[in-house]
Amino acid sequence: MKAIDLAKQLYPALGKKDFIAMTCPDNLHIVDKIDCKKNKSTVDDECIDCWNVEVSQTRIDWLVECRKMCNLMCD
């Protein structure tokens, strides 16, 4: 699964443009390592490449479970 698809699953209220414009997948801990400048003021092809990184199934499972726990604690 790509990082952008996982982000949309974890945060369904936000759309693809919201994620890409507002944050880096590394800030959400969706990917293991990002090699870019995270303090950019504009979105470029490098940002799109970062959001298209494939995420391991183990990491997906862990993040989904963490999100479920957070939702339970907030309810």
C-alpha cells in the first residue's frame, strides 16, 4: 500500500491534496525514512514521490492498530 493510501485510511476526513500540501509522510510516521527537506514551502515532485512510497504490511498493521486504540481512548 502506498503512503498516501494509508494516510487516507487512517485519516478519512482529509483528502489527497490535504495530505500532500500540509505535511510529510515522515511527520505522520507512515514511512520509515524520508530523504528530503521537510520545511519546504511548496509541493514539488519530490513530495509526490515520498507519498508514493510503498509501506510494509507490518507497519500498516501497526499504524492501523494504533489508530484504533487512539479512537477508543478518545471516545
